[in-house]
Amino acid sequence: MKKMVSISEKEVEHIAWLAKITLSEEEKKLFTEQFNTILEYFRIIDELETEGTPPTFNVQNLENVFREDIVEPSLSREYSLKNASKKEKGYVKASRII
Amino acid sequence: MSKKITSVVVFSKEEFAEDVVIGLEVHCQLTNLRTKLFCGCSSEYRGEQPNTHLCPICLGMPGSLPVANRKSVDDAMMVALALKSEIAERSLFFRKNYYYPDMPKNFQITQYDQAGGIPIASGGEVSIQVNHENKQIRIRRIQLEEDPAKLVHLGSIDTSPYTLVDYNRAGIALLEIITEPDLKSSKEARVFLQKLRSILEHLGVSDGKLEGAMRCDANISIKKGNRVEIKNISSFKEVEKALNFEIARQRAMNSRGLKVEMETRHWDDVKRVTISLRTKEAEHDYRYFPEPDLVPVEISKEKIAKISQIIPELPDARLDRFVKLYKIPSYDAGVLTSDKAMADFFEECIKLYPDAKTISNWMMTDLLRWLHEKDIEIKEAKVTPQHLVEMIKLIDDGTISGKIAKSVLPEILNTGKTPSEIVTEKGLLRIASRKDIELLADRVLIENPKAVQDAAVDEKAIHYLIGQLMKLTKGKADPQLANQIIKEKLKKQSKSN
């Protein structure tokens, strides 16, 4: 059985940074606890013997599903940008990112 | 800042330093596709209004399902075969997760070579010619992926107050071609990219002339130091500049005893410097996992054989044909075939004027020099094969001198006027009348008594006088006739003395 690594509060902070969200101190504690509970389930799954079993990447048992290179109509800009909170000259306005 | 720029000037001439190691990740749009990689939105986004080529799939709306463009796989196979890569029997799409606004889905569909991922092709090589020597640049892998959105900044990215996003480009089919770290200089990188572009253009899958159709990231290290990745090199022209800057920056750090950090830097093409991104993201933060909405791509041997048959003549084969058929030097053939438009131009000219050597000489010397000087490609210049051939014919029939032709060529490039028009407008007709040249020669001899005196004992003085005559006629005098007449007149004078 593999040893399960536990998640620290620092890692939760990093994940929050990746997801561009801010967490309060209570939330950090809460999520650290919850993440570790979730990982517990994986520890149970990890106990299964999978040596020699090929990994499953796709459950549909399909391959080579393609579409032809034919243009289909796009949405109107007004409709596409309905969910954008900030717009300017038809663009979506975002904070500066490099 | 000024210090950094000085160091660029110092090092920009550097070539083939043995301690420089460069690897490239080249992103080429499959511009022969009419639609995006996973949806039917038109791929013709250039010049269009922002955010007008979008649908629920490329916007990543819940419930939408991507379906791969059949032709994108054919394109990728053609490129793999041309680069001698091995095509995977079964390849998979993966999600690369990140939270930048350049992908509406918050992930990019790509391929991966770890965590069970299999890209569409692996291995391969491209042969390049640098300083008359052949070199193989190995390819690590080729993968299909989506292009992210275009981000618009006001001026430099460093100072722009915010970012404007146009998602029309998001989802366009890209082929990422990753090299092994086999490149030794910015020049080799440029030559490699030129060759790669020529191959893709011969295949007809990607048109490098289109703005943003070919971009690249570069990994570079010096003296076995840390590897620095430069992102956002928006065109092949910029690569050499970005690499030169980075080599200079790392050398300057080394010489001051400072350690080069392993990091990702951004090429700012406005300020012409690389900027540290100070990213806290590591590879595993992208949490790659198999794209559950797409099925694997399986490619049979029969399919590979079928695609092999439609591969057109590639630059290397064309080079050999040029040497054998047109009897031009291998080096010249290499230069001409390094750009499909250039090679096509050459062959168009030959259809109109069968002396290949003369055509190639004009292209290799004056035409290339002017294109280089103006920093444009042959497709951007206004010169056509008809122009060049007409100009050569004007020299042949004695209408203009070769020297004048050299000044006519840049005029054609700038204006697109025909050589005859330019010659007439500028009064460049060759002076071939003996009487006219004799009159002018008399004037030269009268104005240069010292040289006339010296001419009796010094050959150089004769050449000086001929030069003066050519100068007087702004190069229009027939040089042989000018030579002959000056010598005759000098002889006559020395006799009469």
C-alpha cells in the first residue's frame, strides 16, 4: 500500500491562488480538512491491485469520431458576450495578465 | 534599461557559441482549415470584428461537446511524415488547466507525453544549412492543440492598464512542433524556423505570411546554467532578436557573477526586452488529464500510406532538382528553396526567361539584399517575376546598363512599376552613342588635366578618368564604350604632344 500524502494549509493557499480566489482563514482550515477527507477515499481506491491493468482514459469504447471541415454559423456577438461582466469595443475586458 | 540595450549591441553579432543551448516550441496554425479544431466556427478571423466567431463549443458552454476536425489529423500526419516523425497508432487529447482569460473554458485542449498521454507523432528531424554546413535538428514531438484567444494591450504589456480579449482565435487548430535542444545560436534558430516554415508551406498546411500564423517559445541556457523559457515570440522575425537579447542578458549576469534563475520570461516586442513573469506555476499545476469529451485518434498503416502518397515535393527535393535541372550552385538552391514564395518566383522567372543562372544571380544578390534591407518578404514586395525578367531583357538589348538595373530594382520593389516605366520616367536610358560619349569624354579630359598628365605613366589615372565619365553620366554610359573612348582620346593627346 502506498503512503498517502496529506494536504497542508499552504497547498490549499496555492490552489486558491491558481484558481484566482481569495479564502478566509476559516475557509482555508475548512478546505484543508475537506481535501484530506477526499484524499482518504483515494487511499481506499489505491488499495486495489491494478498491476497489469491498462488505464482507462475513455469509457465510450469509441475512436476516430470526426467532423468535416465545414463552416457553421457562429453566435451573434451580443449573445456571446452576454455573460461577460466587462466589455469594451466588442472585446472582453480583463485585468492585465502576462 | 539603457545598460541592457548596450549589452544587446555588444552581443548581437555573436554566432555559434559552443556553450549556448536552444530548444524551440513552434506553434503553427493549420491555416488550410476552414473551421476551428473542435467546432464549425470559421477560422478566418483575421480582419474580422472581435468576438464574432464564437459558438457554445469554443466558448466552453456547459453541455457543449467538441468534435475533432478530420482534416486537422490529415494535416498533422502530413507534417509528421515530412519531418520523419513516427505517427502514433493511437493518440489522445488532454486538458491543460489554467486560469488565464485567454481560454473561455479555463483549460486548453492539447496533447501530452506524460501521465499516459500520447501525442500524434514523436521523433523526427529537420536538416538545415548554416555557414555552408549541414546539420540535423531533432524533433521531440508534434501535437495538435487549440490556439488561445488574442490578447490586446495598449502599448507595452508591462504598462498596459488592462487586457482586451478577442476569442475569435480561441480554438483555431494549432500544431505544436517541439525540438530537442540542438540549436546553438539565434542564427541557427532563425534558419531552422525558415526551413520549417518552407516545409509547411510546401505541404500547403500553414501560410507563415499570415500575421500570427507561426509563433514560438524558446528554451535557452548558457554554460550549462539554468534553463530560461521565453514566451510570446509573436513571429519568426522576432525570434532572433529575442534570443540575442536573452543570450546577452545571461552573459551579462554570468560576467557579474550573478546566477541565472530558472524561470519563464516574456518577450516584450514593444520594448524589445524579456521580462520575468515571476510565475508561481509549476508543470504539475496545469493538472493535465485526459479530455473526457473527445475519443482517441487511431491511425492505421493504410491511412499513413495513403497520406504519404499526397505529400508534394518538399524543399530538400526541390533543392536537388534546382541543382540538377537548372545547374545552379547547391548553396543558391538552398537559399531559394528556404522560402516557398522565393522558389516559386524563381521558377516563374525561368518560364519567361530560360537562363536560370542569370535569374538566380539577380535573386541571390540584389533582390535578397533589398528585401533584407527593407525587412520584408518577397510576397510583400511589389516585384513580380515579369518585372525581373523584363529588367534583365532591358540589359540584354542594351536599353539600360547593368549598373542602372541595380538602381531600378529597388524602385520596382517600392512602387510596383514596370522597369520600362521607371527607365523612361527617370531618364535612365543607356548612353550608347559614340558621339555623345565622345563629347562628354572631352569635357572630362579638360576638367582633369592632372589625371590626363598622370595617365601616361599611371594606369590608375586612366581608371579615374573613366570613373569620372561614368559619374558624369550617372552610370548610364556604356562602360565598354566609355573605356574605349577615354583610352583612344588619351592616346591621341599623347601623340599630339
